[in-house]
Amino acid sequence: MKSIVLFLALILSGIFSLGVNAQSKKILREKNIKSLTVNEYFLDENANKPVVESYEAYNDDGDLIELKEFNSSGIIKRWEKYVYNEEGEIIEEQFFDDKGKISRTEKTTYNDGLREEKQFFDAKGRLYKKKVYVYE
């Protein structure tokens, strides 16, 4: 049963990562792409000017390092930054408010390629929650 839950969690995390970073890391590296901006046009409102829908920045390995999503007024509704270790695993996630202030941080540790622990910090850097992953 635990292995089924772990398998489903891995599949869901893979689906989520595909949604965030639709381009393959290989293509991003080959084409030396550093960022992607998606512009949205509201044609039914006779708007000829684009509104930025999202912005993604990548490191040299093609990993997503920053994500910003905007509402139709151009105000940030989601802003996240990611830090990776040498194995390409996310070790830190920072979440920002629309003014650019950190609202929370999540730090993940790995042991032999497996997620070991995830710690959650508030805007003041205080640990308020942690998850420990146990594999059998």
C-alpha cells in the first residue's frame, strides 16, 4: 500500500513539474534559452496590447529557477524561486508576495536521491512545520 502511495505521489509530482516547465530541459539547453514570457491578448475586450500572463527563468541546465504569474491587470498573483543541488533536485523554494517580499520558504533535504525532509519557514525565517519522509 505504501509503495502505491509513493508511486502515485511520484506520478503526480511529475505531472505538476510538466505543467510548470512545459519545455524540455534538453531543448532549453540546446537553444540557450534563459527565460520565457507568455503574453495574453484579451480580444473580446478590444485590447490590442498584450498583458504578460507569466514569466519563467531558467539556469544553464534548463531548470526552472523563477516563476511569475500575473492577473489580467498585470499584478503578480504567484511568484516563486527555486534552488537546485548538483543532482538537479530542488532544495529550496521561495514564495513571494506581489511586492517581492518573501512570504515563506521551503527547504528540502535528500539522502541517496530520496527526499528525506522538508522544512517550512514563515516570512521571518521561523520554522513552523516539517515533513519527514520514511521509505520502506
